[in-house]
Amino acid sequence: MTTGPARVRFAPSPTGDLHVGGARTALFNWIVARQTGGQFILRIEDTDQNRLVGESIDGILESIRWLGLDWDEGPLVDGPHAPYFQSQRLDLYTRYVQQLVDAGHAYPCFCSAERLAEVREQQRARKEPPGYDRHCRNLSKEEVQAKFDAGETAVYRFKMPLDGETSFYDLLRGEISYENRNLQDLVLLKTDGYPTYHMANVVDDHLMEISHIMRADEWIPTAPLHVQMYQAFGWEPPIYAHMPVVLRPDGKGKLSKRDGAVGVLEYQQKGYLPEAVVNYLALLGWAYDDKTEIFTIDELIEKFNVEKVNPSPARYSFEKLEWMNQHYINHVLELDDVAARCVPFLVDAGLVDPVAADTTTGEFARVRDTIELVKDRLKYLTEATELVDFFFKDETDDYDAETLVPRKTEPETALAGLNAAREGLADIDFSDEEALEAKLRELAGEIGLKAGQMFMPIRVAVSGRTVSPGLFETLRVLGRDTVLARIDIAIQKLQAHTA
Ligand code: GLU
């Protein structure tokens, strides 16, 4: 697609959270920049004052940063084409609209909202497609001046050619053509002096020397206007590649909030790994072959080919993403890495002291020892807080005494097992899991219990639940003092229960 360094951009409108579809677009742009030694530019398209959600910019930047898609130019880092917020570039757009007007490619339109509504109404009645009827397209200079003198306000519209075709090449789809007679004279500049998306987008892509436009395919219908604008300015248009829409898992309609977590930061908060999210997003529309699914970011940079992106819609799968995340936690990341990433969640849950963020501390070592017991089955990091919380809590006695009693046995059975364990474990080496297991089996035999009838009450006593990581490793990590203290509490509970 290119031999030289590509200048690409991600140009979000800050109208809400960054969704996975947008993140996929950002990712593809970023990869192309990195694989060609080019630049990835981040531009905030904040000129639609009605749709602006002020605080969403921070969330968008945080989402992109969390995914690891560093930008070479844009907010916070600036660059040779600053500012990168369109709302700070308004003068520029006005100037360029004037240039189009002077060259006869744009015109002021004084039509009121009422008139436009009336036109639409008539078109509906005649079953014609809606659109502006070009009422002001041929006003003379004098007529225009007279209206301005009378205090009328105007928007500026692009003067589309009325016949012929507008074509452009899309890297995924090949040549795309539109008949000009079906195209509209769209607004470039509004009465409030703000440009529309088209105006700001085209001017900035040109001024920022963008070589490739990779964006969602919902923008294909606007591309002919953009191409015409490039021509009117006498500029070279960039190369286009429109990314396939992301569909709901059942394929019925576009993926939306109602389907589940679609905001990038929702995944961060749930304890997904950015590596897994990036890997999954890369496969939304692209495949290297028919089997490889796991790609590090470096492998993506090496292997991704934007021309191989399938233009047909891509279905989103929450399960596949969860599977991929689990795969990364279970098999790709090292234990220390997973433990370090769990720390913020454990700190937030009030289980661990923030010093654990320092991996040289004993507090971190404790986190690592517990995460080691669950790493192989963690689906996402927040799950760790539920699975290992009992290692860090002072108390685990908020369970019912009944829970201590194995099925089809009496409370006395559990009590006998716990009493035997209380005594028999008092002088065992807790760092030796095998010794712990051998001892508990031996004790069970002595008092005539099956192993399971012995282990179950101990598991509940030390963890407060019936499902926990392996019992002997759990005992090892908890250590003797905690284990014996918790068994004491369980014994008291049972005694109170049976009294
Ligand atoms: N601001 C547009 C959006 O948020 C950008 C479209 C484009 O990349 O040209 O979708």
C-alpha cells in the first residue's frame, strides 16, 4: 500500500466513551504508522458543539493510552501542526471556506430552517429523496451582498458538480464511484462560524499531511464530497481505507452499548489486559491465516496488512475476547507480571496496602504467592479479588456453621476433623505442602473419616467458602498462625451451633 512512511490519524469526536469499534480504527492506524516508520496523529474533532461531551476527551485519551497506542502528534504532545483540537483552529476553516467561495466552489446559503423543513416536506410528499434544493446556489454577488447588508446570516455550502462521476480508490474495496447528480451541496460552515465535519476534516487532513485515511465505513458516502473538495482546493487526496462496521454477536445490527461492555475503559476496569484487547481487536476484520490467533504487538506490526482487512462486517464476540484475555493471563504473561497488574484491584478492594505496588516489598510477595494459586484459571484481573480475598482479610467468619458440615454427615463429624487438625497441624512445617497433605490424611484415617470429610471443613474454616484454590497450597500460603486461628473460630461456631 505504501513504501514510504505513512502519516495516519485517528480523529475522534468527543461525544462519549471510546468504543471498541473506534479503538480498532485507532489500532489499525497506529500499526500502519509503526510498520512504515511513519507517524500516528491524534486529532480531536470537537467542532460539533451540540454533540460535545466535555469530559469525554480525557476518557478517550486514557483509552488510547491504556491500549498502548502512543501518538506522535496530538493533544499533550503537540507537534508541527498544533493545535490538534479543531475547536482551536476555527480561523483556519473560515479562511479556507473563503478560498472556496472566491474560486466559485462554495456559496452562502440564507435559507431558514423553516424553509428547509418545508422543502423536505414537499420532497416527502412527492416521494423524492430529501436534500437541499440548491435555492441559493445561483444568487448573484449583488443579491448575496444585499442579504448580508440586511443582516441575514448564512451557512456556506459546497457547490457539487451537477453531472459526471466522483470516484476514489478504497484499499479494501477498490474503485468506488458516485454519480454527482445524486450528491448534495452539503454545508461546510455553519452560521455560528463553526465548520462542519467535512470542512474541518478535509482541511486538517491536508494541512497535517495525512497520507492514508483509515476510518469507519460509515464515512464512505461522504468521501465523494471530500474528494471534490480536494480537487477544488487543488490538493492531492490521501489514500482511503474504510474499515468494516462491527456488528453485534448475533450479526443483527451494529454493536452498541445495549449488547454489553463496548467502552474501552470498561474493559480496563474489569481487569482485561490491553494486550488481549489489542490482539482481539486486530482480528476484527483481519486474519493472518486460518489458524493463528495470538499476536504480540510486535507480531502485529510485522504481519498486519491493511489491504487484507475484509470489508464485510465483522461480528463482535464477548466470549472470544474473554477467552483471549484468559489465555494471556494463564499462558502468556509471567506470574510476577500478572500479580503486579492485580495489585491496583486488590488495593481498590481494600485488601492490600498500596506499598504492594513496589515489587520488592513483602506485601507484593504475598500478592504474588496468592495469585500463583489462581493464575491458571483467572479470566480477568478483577476476578482475583474474589478468589484471593480471604488471604488478606483478618476475618473469614461470615459463613454459616452449616457450611462446615460435609454432606450426609453430622456436625460432630466436622467437629472431630477440625479438632484433630487443630492438634495435628500444630507442629507441622507449613512450607511443605506434601507434609501437610500426608498429615491430614493420616489424621483422617485415625479418626475414621474419609479424606474429603476431613478436608472440606478445613477449607471452609480457612477460606470462609466451599470453593477455594487447592487446600494444601492455600494452607501453605496462609501460614500456621492464621490457619490455626481460623480453625479455632470454626470449632467455636460448630460448638455454638450444636449446643
Ligand atoms: N470525527 C470523525 C469520527 O469521530 C472522524 C471520521 C474520520 O476519521 O474521518 O468518526
